[in-house]
Amino acid sequence: MPVTTRRKHSFQMQTSPVTDPSVTRLETSIPPATSTSPESNKQQQEQTPARETLHRSQITPVEATAILNQQAFDISPIPDVEVSGIRKLQIASLSANEANEDAYAYDFLPDAVTKYSDTAKVRVQGEEKNWSFFAVYDGHYGPSTSTYLKSTLIPSLYTSLLTLYKSHLPAPPPTSQITTTIQSTFKSLDSTLVATITPQSTQGSCALLTFHDARHNLLFTACTGDSRCTLGKRLGPPKSTRWLSKPLSTDQNFSSNPSESARVRAEHPGEKDVILQNRLIGDLAVSRAFGNRRFKIPDEGKSTRNKRQYGVLRTPPYITAEPVVTVYEDVKDGDFVILATDGLWDFLSSEDAVALVGRWTDEHIHNSNHNSNSNKRRTRLTGSQEEIYVFENDDNVGVHLIRNALGGVRREKLLFTLGLEPGVNKAKKHRDDITVLAAFFGA
């Protein structure tokens, strides 16, 4: 994607962990590259497989921590909190497949008032503000579709939202119109994607995206598939803090969402085999996704993986990329959002994840800024949470979540899981790719 020149506080979209110049990699026990040239380091990162020689039948706790941190990033710099409303952004990813099918993207871009305040046709005034976009993509049948989305979805949505907001300046558009614009952008991008046969269109991906309008304090979450977004909100006094977990998305699959199963069956009456064993025609587990051309285009059933399914795909499309969109209008300083692919949620509940992040923020954000003991904060956990989770000194909150999802106090389980080589008959037998993005709001 070409680099464009933007005004102050506008940042180029960041999508690739190994080529992102604004990412500060957390220190691990992996030996550093010998070259001090940024370009040489970049090339070495692109050519060297993640985890290199760390995978053996037995690994040590130090090696496990190094593996967890190899794709862990503290995103820096980011715009001032007064401009973006975002205080901190961290990302961590861990592959189970030989080629990680997950991807992520984020960007901080001038909002409509900032972008158009100097034009003659739109006479509005206001302090500079950013829109923040965060997304995780969970690919299936390969990484091509998720890789495509990480470079296309946010730019497409930004263009659509600018057009909408500009037509309503100086006021913001109704939230219903913002929701409709997000949905139509997702669907339009997918229609373009599946129009031709490519690896990006024949493979598939879920997409989970949040759009934060800092000027109007609006948080939109768009979910296509079964990645999940949850908001953490602090309750109680500092000495006995609890965290409320507020879901901002609903998993869209056939195993846990009866309404999605009912929707697909209603759209294909008389097709008794449309959902088999909680999968679309016995194959796809999610009910909404990008790509997956064979389930959307007539006469593409012959490309279905299981040849016995040919002839069953009678009335496509069977799935849609249209997201379910929620809006949250009460974001406060200290709140945070967790976006993660389903590999995390296979092992952690939303409530436990929020509690774990809340306890992590005590030491890594709140208490580090308060020297007085009277202002120190300690998140109160349930008895079971205290028993099964660990609180090691992980500087990255995504690493902290993945460590607890894959083992917690059961260290041997963690060491076994991380000691497996990525691959279908190796790590993939025990877990999925995992990607976690955490954004912290306000002061």
C-alpha cells in the first residue's frame, strides 16, 4: 500500500508486524539481529520464520515467554490522547498453523471536522481530532483473505465514513446511518472480492472492527464471524476494584448462536442439509465471512472441499459478509476494549479476560502513575480466578491473556502447547491461531 502524506497526527495504517516502523517490540530472550541497519533488520524479520529453534518436545519457562513475545507489540507512537481518546494500544499474536491465518490492522486518521475545516464549502471549526480504527481478521482455508482485508477494509470504511459525515457537517450523522454505512462498506468490499476467482476470494476470513469517534465519544463495533469484542469498565473504589465485562459483539457461528442457524435455514427453505453438525453443509463453522466464493456464487459448488457436497449448494449465497453492528455511547477514561480471534475465546470467557486485563492495568498503567499507597489500585477477582490464573510480569497485555488461556497456573500445559511446532497435525490439533488487540481509553 503506498505511503501517503497526511497532516499532523495522521498515521499511516499499520498492518504487518514485521514491517511496522511504529511498533516497539517487547524485549524477549531471543538473540537480537546482528545488523543495526533498520532495513537489514526488516529484511531479516521477513525472511526468518517465527520461533526458529525454540520449538522442541520440552521447552523452559524462559523459552515459553520468548515464544509468547515474538509477535507482541506496544504500538508507539500513537496520537495524543486529547486527539484520539486512546491512551495505549497493544497487540499480540501466536500462530498454530504453519502460516498464521490471523491478521490485524489499526489506524488513526483525521475525522471529518479536522479534514474539512479549512475548505471553503464546509465552514466548520473545531479542535483537531482523530478517528481510531482497530481490527482483527481470522482467516480460514489459508491466510490470503485475512491478508487482503488488513490492507483494504479500514481504508474503504474511512472513505465511506468521510463521505457520510461531510454531508451532515457540522453535526454528526445519526448513528443509524453510520451503522448502515459500515454494513454497506463491508458488503461492497466482499462483492468486489468474490467477483473473480483468486486465493483471496476462494479462502475466507472473519472480520472484527471497532471505529471510535473521539469528538462525539461514539464506539461502533462491526462483527462478521466469530471473533469477539468486549469492553472493560471499572466499578468500585481503588482498593476493591471490580471490572464489568460488556459484550460489544456476538459470536456468529452455528454452534453457539441459534439465531444465525435459524436465519440461514429460513433463507434456504427445504434444504435440510444446509447445516450439518453445526457447520454450513458440513463444512464452514461461521455463518458470516468474507470470501468463501463457493458458498456465494452460483455454479461454484464444484470447488467445495468435500466432493460429496457438489450438488448440495443449490441456492447460494449461503453466507454474507454483512456485519452485525453495535454502538456504545458511554466510553469513559480508564475503559478498555479487547478484540480477539476465537482462538483466545476457546479457552477464556469474556468476564475472565476483562478481569485479567483489569488486574494487569493495576500494575502496568494505574499504579505506575500513583506513588501514594492511598491511590494504589487492586482489582478484586473471584476465588476461582485467583486459583487458576497467573500474574507474571508480562509487559504486553495480550501475552498476559494468551499465557493464561493456554495454561495459567498449569505451567506444564503451557510448556507442552508452546513446545509444539506450528502445523495441522501439531500445534493446530490443540489450539487455533490467536490474535489479541487491546486499546485503552483516556487518561
